[in-house]
Amino acid sequence: MLPLIINGYDKNVANSQVDKLLKHVRLSHQAGKYPKELSGGEQQRVAMARALSHNPILILADEPTGNLDDYSSQLIWNLLEGASEQLNTTIIVVTHNIPQSMSIDYKHFHIEYGSIHEVI
């Protein structure tokens, strides 16, 4: 909630947004815990929810699912897809693992030796 309050959101609006996002990342039951009390995957899911909390126009994500189990990875990809579709957020992801189930339009680029090539 703190980043929202710092950005001028009303406390009730911030609380509602936090509740909604924690439900999306399936962590409502952990709402009162400190970061050190969460697993690494849970911390990463909370970080993604925090990144989405103020409805950004752009998200830059470097390996957002790199160290996550399949369940948490799918939740993160679903959040990113939802942000793209529902909030019209532009998402730029650097990853070695593009999910097969990607249901949104995207462009795939390959970077090698300082050159960028679109994969068609």
C-alpha cells in the first residue's frame, strides 16, 4: 500500500487496489506478512503486483519468471497479459523462456553480439 499512498492515492482506494492485486497473485492469505516471511516466489509475485498497482503505461521486466516454479510463472504471465489487454500497458520482457500459451499479440526479438533481429 505504501507506494500508492506516497503517490497520493486515498487510503481506501489504495487498500482496495492492494486487495484486488493480492487476489490476482493468489496471496491474499499473506497480506499481513513482511517480505522476509514470504518465499522467493511469493516475493516476486508481490513485486509484480506492486509494479501494476498504479496502472503504469510501461513495464520493463527482466526475466520476471526466471526463478519461479510453473505455478508462479503462469500467474506472472497472466498478470502481464492482463495488464496489456485491460490497462493497455506496454510490456517489454527480456526472457529466455517465452510461454507457449501466450494469447496476446507480441513481437519477438533476438539479440546477439550487439545486433537486434526481429523473429518472424
